[in-house]
Amino acid sequence: MRTEACTPALTTAGDLVERSVADALEAADELRCIAAPTPGETVALLELLLAVC
């Protein structure tokens, strides 16, 4: 999960991309938001990122 692209995110340029957890943290200033398909998945991804921090 740390290196597999599994975190959907919206970039500041408006592109929808998938990043690994490590990439999402490293490129946080280039991401507008985490954009999972459902609210529950979004919360789970945010909780995971917060736990890593």
C-alpha cells in the first residue's frame, strides 16, 4: 500500500490521479484533495494518511 498507487487525488491543475500513500504525502502541496469514489473511502484514506503522519 505504501508504494502501490491506490489513493485517488485531485491535483491543483484539476487532473484526477492515483498516488501511493508515500507519493501523496510527498506531493501534498500539488494535490487539491483526496477524491475517493465514496465519502466513507475518503474518510478512510484521510485517516490512513493522518496515522502515517
